[in-house]
Amino acid sequence: MRYNVRFKDVAKLTDEPLVPLKVEDLEKLPGIDDESPIQPPSAKWLERYDFSLDGHSPFEILKPKTQEEKERLVFGFMSGLEKLLDPQSNWTFLKILKLTLDYCVRCQTCSEACHVYISSGRQEIYRPTFRSEILRRLYQRYFTPSGKLLKSFVGADIELNFKTVWRLLELAYRCNVCRRCAMYCPIGVDNALIAREIRKLFSQEMGLAPLEILKKGTQQHLAVGSSTGMTPAAFKMFVESIEEDIEERIGKKIKIPVDKKGADILLIHNAGEFMAWPDNPAAFAILFDAAGINYTLSSEPLGYDVVGYGLWFDDMEATRTLLRHVLIAKELGVKKIVVGECGHAHKGLCVISDRILPGDLALSEMPRESCFPLFWDIVKSGRIKFDPSRNNFHTTLHDSCNIVRLMGIYKPQRDVVKAVCAKPTREMTPHGAFNYCCGGGSGFAIMNTLNFGQWRKKVSERMKTKQVIEAFKDVLDPKEQKYVIAACSNCKGALRDLIGQYGLFEKYNIIYGGLVELIVNAMVDIPPFLKWEFETH
Amino acid sequence: MPVIEHKGIKINVDDDGYLVNPKDWNENVARALAEIEGMGELTKDKMDIITFMREFFEKYQSFPMLGMVCKNIHQPQKCVTEQFIEPLKAWKIAGLSKPGPMVLGYIKGHSFIVKPG
């Protein structure tokens, strides 16, 4: 069923969720008949934490009990909201934020573009406009003269209490910030940005953000060097270990250059690759070595981890990491930075840094590029011989939102796949800039506090699950091997999650992985590289 | 902080069962933790894995790459998942404190290998 939630319901002072999600309410998944039910939070959790939006939460933060605690939340929010709309304290994305608040015509075109809204069985609270409207009404009511006087007559009728504030915080973390809604909007307003700006309000004003992306995310990244907690010494060990692994597998010793001054390219991976998918940096090393690319990795803290989680929720944190990446490249004297297979790092380094870093860093002198056009340059150059029959399985291409929709890098991946795979890739419906988010976007792939992982599996990853099954619908037989190309760490995390959750490997023999692994697997001069396996929990 | 007692050994652990102070660790504690985790007896192969994890952490303050563990102690490439099913159990028995969520998130998938069909 669809729960009839009105905007003012977010102020309800009950612990009952506004939308108690049930599997039968969600969009039906083809090819999955035995889906497990959604587990409600345990009694112990319900007593301690707030699940009053939809029975899920990524915040292990005790519910406010005293009046003082409740007021702190409300006043913090008010103060943050005032700053958010003041050009003196927030200039980075203010224009588009203001335009969205002022000009959205509530036509709801964006709702039908949102995978979370559709997957949830079209629940009101997940409309891209729902959280924006709450923010808009609160602003009108408390910061505009007409709202203060006339309230409901001008639509400024939402009570502001600690529950409103908490539910708005939760709502900001029910959006993948994939910006598909913004693409479909006929007048170009950006409701995803509003979700992101609400997160920013909470993080910058009150330090409220999920543990995984703030305390153990950006803060750990800046303190240790990587959000995985990987120290520079450990990174060097990992590189050595990958070198040994490559030698065993291809019978040739390859030196992975680290801190090489004056190289052409500084290549930065998402450090999560070393932990979870070490074959990805290994494949980069094999390919770049064979193509004779003069590149280097960096062992400086942050220099070996390209993530910048601040992009999802906090301008300060985003700037701190971006600044270090650019400075490290300048110190090494490289000609450009190339971002590995990591979507949000593409957005951060190639797009956002131009907007938020000061101009005197001479950023224009430090070009920042995606790895995909470089892959295609290498493949089409003819320097390396490929045998597409090595990749003689079905593939489908998942488009990372940041790389494809945001940056328009659409063709290089497809050209590469055409050149190194035996079968034409099966495009998802829809694909390219219109493709849906993996469901792990904006940090969701690594957020597992309390029962948030369940929400991700059931709701935000649902559309991708459907797309993957549909892309392979005529070859679902497990005898046919199928590979989902997901050239982004976060997307890989989400694909692993959904393939595991819905048993797509056991049932249908579907695995996932990056793009560079396929290129290296097709290299004639070395033995096949790909391991056909899937690890789940 | 819960204190668990197993066969006369008292162990301070956090809410998730990780040792509070890694210095409290010795082989007897490891055996007790292994039994609590349902791993049964700690064979030499298992002990080698957790010893390497401890040494690696002492030196680099980081969770090691799983393939690297096996290579260094000359065991098959999937040794950690084969021996412990969940790599985090090895971490726990090695007496190291709970890894950060980033590592948990990335490592979690590496638990056991399934076969299609």
C-alpha cells in the first residue's frame, strides 16, 4: 500500500514510523520469487534510537530525552538553516539551492525519475520534492515575514520540533544524490542538491553525519591518510604484495612506480580497491606497463586514496581532501592527475574542485582527468594485442552517475568493451545518462550502521537489481556466464551487495567487476587474468 | 564493557566481542575467543593466520589484504575465508580491536565463496 503522509506529519511526536516498509509494498522484482521480509528494528534498538521515518536509520545516536537536548537539535537546525541561505556563510552551491527553493513548480516529473521513489512502491516520503518542500516550508514559516504571520495560508504550516528536525535529517539520507531527478526536471531545478545541502547543514552546524562518512570517513582519511585506515607504510606493503601477485600470475615482474618525481601522470585509486578488489589496481599496473605509460602512484597520506566523502555532505571536508590531492600532484611535478575507477572522485577532482578551490592554486595548470578516455587511447593505439574471445561471456554496462550523467563520459567505456569483448554488450534499460544509480551512491554502499544496510538492499538497490536481471533475461541459465561492468568502487560495493542479497550468482551466474580487468583479461601476451568467482556473506 | 569468562580465563571485550585491550592477548585468550566464536580448536594453520594479522597490525596499524596474509604464511590464496569463513572472526580472535566501518564495509563481502547452479 501507499501510505498517505502529509508534509506536516513529519512533526508527529510519536516513535511510530511514518512509513512502515513491507516487502509486499515494494516494486516487484522479476525473477525473484522468494524475497525475505523486511525485519523491523529490535525492541532494544527502538528504545534507544529513532526509527520514526521508515523504520530504518544510519544513526547510532541516542534519542534526545531532556528538553535541553531536544532544543539543542531544533536551535542547531535553525541556526544552520539561516547560514545555509546566507551568501556570507554559504556560497558554494547557493545559487542552484535558492533557484530550486524558489522556482520548483511541484510538477512531480522528477518523482517518476527517482529509483528510490519507484522502488519503494511510490511512497510519498521518498519523492525528490518531499524533503525539499519541508525545507522550503520551514524556511518560509520561520524566516519570511509572510510565513511568520500567515502560516498555513502561505503553505508554511509545518511545526518545527525535534522530530521534524530528525526526520528531515533521515530524509536527507534516503537520496543517493544521483541527480537523475535534476536531469528530468523541465526547468532544471536540482532536488538532489537539496538533499545534499540538508546533509551539509547538519554536518557543518552540528557535526551530525553518519559515522562511516564523517568520523571514520573524511576525518580518518585526513588523520591517517586513507578512509580505510590504511597507513602510508601499509600502502607500500600492499603495492609490493600486488607486484608479487602479478609476477605469479603473468610470469613477469612489473614495477609499480611509487612517488616517481616528474612522471606524466599521478594515478590515484580509491584505497578500498586494495582492500576489497586488489585485482583492479593490479590490472591498472599491467595495462599501464604494457602501454608504456609514464605514471606514478603516491604514498603521501591521501595521495593513495582518491575518495573525498565530503562531496556527499560537507563542503569543508570536501575541500580539505581535494586540496591535498592537488597539492600532492604539484609536489610530484606530474603533468596531470588521472582518477582511477571511482565515481565520486571523478566528480570531486574533475568538476567540483574547480568550483570550490581558490583560483590561485593554478588548478588549470594541473589537469585532472578520467581513466576511461585513457583506456580507449591505449586500446585503439594498437600497442597491445587483444583477443576478445578471452571475454567470451555476456556483459552489461552499469553507468556510474558521476562519470556518465554528470561528466558525459559515455563512449570510451563502450568503445573499449566493443574492442575487448567477444559479444556486444547488453545495454541496460535505460542506459547512459539515463541509467539508474546502483543504489550505493553518496556513501550508502559503505553505510551499515543499525539497519540501514537493509533499507539499501531492499529499496535503493532494487532498481539496479531489476535492471541487471532484465538485461540478461534471455540468458539467465547459469550455464551462461554474465558480467556486470561497474567501473566505480561504490557501484561495485552495491553490485556485490545486491548480487549477494538476491542470490544472483548462485541462481543466474552473474558476477560484477571493473572495466580494466576485462581489458587485461583480453591481453594476448599474458595468461587470462579474470577469476570467475563471487564472494558473499 | 562486558567481561566474558571461558574456562577460567577472564576477557574484557566490547559489545561486539572484540578485545578491548590488544595487550591482553595471548594464545590461551585466542583459544578461548575461538571457542566462543564457534571455531573450535585453533589449528596451526589458523594460528599462523592470526599471528600474521597481529604482526601486520603492530607494524602498520592496518587491516592486511587477505591475499597477502596467505601468501606470507605460504597457504592457499583463499586461506582466510577457508579457515575462518568470516575474515573478521580471524581479526577478533587475533585480539585486535574492531576495524573501522570502511574496512568492515569492504571486507564484509569476503566471507565465503559460493558456486553457481
